[in-house]
Amino acid sequence: MSIWHVTGGRPLRGRIRVQGSKNAVLPVIAASLLCPNETELTNCPHLSDVDAAVDILRYLGCQARQEDVLSIDTRSPSRCDIPKELMHRMRSSVIFLGPMLARFGEAEVSVPGGCELGKRPIDLHLYALRQLGAEITEQENAISCRATGLRGAEISLALPSVGATENAMIAACAAEGSTVIYNAAREPEIETLQEYLRTLGAEIHGAGSPVIRVTGFSPRSAAGLRVPPDRIAAATYLCCAVCAGGEIRLTDAEPRHLTPVLEALHKMGCAVSAGPGEIHIAAHGRPHAPGAVVTRPYPGFPTDASPLLMAANLRTAGTVMFIENIFESRFRHACEMQKLGADIILRPPMALLSGVETLHGARMFSPDLRGGAALVAAALGAEGESIIADLGHIARGYDGMDRCLRELGAEVWMENLLPDEPV
């Protein structure tokens, strides 16, 4: 367990570089299994989710090491099953189904783990693989996939699921004939996966649009990619600046991937400017209510940024309605924010927030990755010290968040406790 100590009341100032994207690198790590190759990934963040993905590769018989570069060697895998303890370390572990099926013609996995944000069924993943010719047996806690030969198909997703789109893209590379994915997810991370699959030899295009086509694959023995900046990490630090007040500049950022977040911050009265590779924000005084915040698939407002924007609005001069359309349990952090003195009424899928003039330090518990980061952000705007107990959620998605905040002038430190130590 990690214990975060946050003393509020210190405005943030300075500049930090945005880390590489968690949600972009994880499917790329899985996709490296598609064919025998050596892959080098630069700008890869140091995260526990990345460690989990790498450990899965190693369990399968591949080699991987991360220093300044994440180097992966998938030339000699020795098995095609993933045990429960590895699958449960991250929800996105299901992304290994497509690559394993494509490489080995079979895969055995347990039901994935990860943050408990409500029902996140993997039925769309399984539907896409079945369309490509996989035979899938589902048991209570396990999934078995077989395919004597994948074949191209037309795959129409009922929802633009990011994970299902990624699994379908990867598996389709090994299919005979062409594959068309309709209602595909449009997130920037889909474009990153397409870029990587092309370096592996895939003929694929359409990422970023609702229709993706895979028309061929000529495997290559070496591939490389620079992991793009993490748009949710960028949104996190921007919201931290609003909570604490002050001015910060983010470098190595991609503003066009954050349009709905930047628009909301502008409505709140923040001075936001963006240029090539950077974003600047100045936040002084109480923010204005930005109106309703409604989460939607990309290019709509991202669900992962909703907890952070809620933190940034706790002291808003007005009322904000948050409507969650992606995860049914997204608002678990709101009850913890109430301990700071926040005025939040929960009526899922809606949360009604009325801004208060002051917040006070409190003891809180991190419920999930983004909720935990939002509690840290909220504590920056509270009077006195806050203590946040976190079961490792924040480390799943943030590379040295405490260090980055200290670089901006925040009074934040984090300690790791042994399992039997008191909180």
C-alpha cells in the first residue's frame, strides 16, 4: 500500500514533461507477440501496468527489459496461456487474446482484473475474434480460444470499444483475406497501434475513423516506436494546477488530443494556450462552472478525465453536472471528496457538484486509478494536510506523479508500506 501525504495551499509553478502514454503502449506490447521480432519502444513510461504486461511476455517465454528503452524479443515464445495472477494485475490484459490467437492458433486466459469501475464485459472482444474464425469456450473464470486458421471478415462493433477494436486489429493481421472493422474506436491510442502494426509489416489504414481495414501482413523481424504523450496524464496536471492555483507549462504534450478538456478549462475561466508540443495554463481565484460535463467515446469528453475535472471544480463558483456514459461505478471517488468538505450529490449516472469556498484536509482512500489521482489533485486545493491510502492504483498509470508535483512546488510525498504496517 502507498500512503500519499499532501499539504494544500501551495500554488503550482514551473514546467514538466508529459510521460509516455499508458493506454498507447500496453496494446503495442501485446501486439509485439504477433510475429517473431525484436521491438524497441522509446518514451515508454515506468508504470506497474507496463511491468505487468512485460511479465506476461516473459511468462510466455519472450524476453523484455526496460531501461531508457523498452526492448522486447518475441522470437522464441514457449507457451500460450496466461495464469490468473498475471491476468488480474491489469484489466487490459485481455488485449493479449488477439496476439496469442494470431501467433499460436490458441489461447488460454482467465477473466481479466484491474480497477473496479463496474461492468466492463469482454463480449465485444470475443465477438470480434469469433467473426475472424475463432472457436471460443467460456467458463465462469476462464476463456479458451482455438483457430485452425483465421479468416478475414466484416466486424461491426455494437459499441466503439477501444479494447475490442485493438484485439480485432491485431488478430486480423494473421487472417487470410481482408478485414473491415465498423464502428471502430477512434481514440489516438488506436492510431498508435496502427502505426506499430505497420512497422511490423501490416497493411492497415483507417485508424482515427469509424472504419478500419486490414488487407495484408508481411512480417518483419524488427520494429520500433516512440510512445506518444499521455493525454490523461496531461489532463491530470492541468487539473492539479486549477485545484492549487498557479501557472504551469506542459512540454512533450499533444494539445489536439485534449480538445474537450481544454475547452472545459477555458469555460472555467482558466487562461489556456497551446502550441506545438506544449500546453500552458494559468489558474487564479475560484473557477467558473463549465456547464454539464458528459463523458463520451473519443472525440468526446474522456471518462478518464472526469474525476480530475470534478476535483478542479470542487471550489467552483456555481454548480456542475457530471453525466457518466461509460463506467457505472466511475463516481466512487466522489464520496472520498466529500470528506474534504465537497458538496456532491450522487444520482448515478449523474453527479451534481456545487462549489464550496474552502476545503479542509482529510483522510481518504483511493478507489481506482483516475479516482486516486483526482483525490491527490483535490487535496492540493484543501487547507492543511490530507492523507490518501492507495492500493497501488496510481502507480498503474502515473510515472512519478509525486515527483512531478514536487517539481511544480507542491508539498507532496509518498511512502510505501509493508502489508502488515498500520495506515
